[in-house]
Amino acid sequence: MNMTPAYVVDGIKSIAIHNGVARVLFMRLDADGEPLPAVELDIPLNQLEAITTAIGNI
């Protein structure tokens, strides 16, 4: 069985573009409702449109 990690996120903390890569920092809320960094997703810019379209089709 493949154990691919799964992350629960509550929102996006920041988005930055540098050297042809979009870096999306997702955040989660702690027990007090304070935002904490959860995971960073690095997307090559030449794939960004395809990925955002796929997510928008969910």
C-alpha cells in the first residue's frame, strides 16, 4: 500500500514567484484559531495554469 502523505490546510498564507517557480505556503489553524504554516507547494510556472484549472474543476 502506498503511503502518500496527506495534509489538512485551512487556507493560503502567502504566494511568491521566484526563478520560474510559484511557491504557495498553506496554513492551518491551531486550537486557538491562530494560523500556523502547514506545507509549501512549489509549482513550475509552465504547469501553473494546468494545475489551477484542474483544482478549479473540482
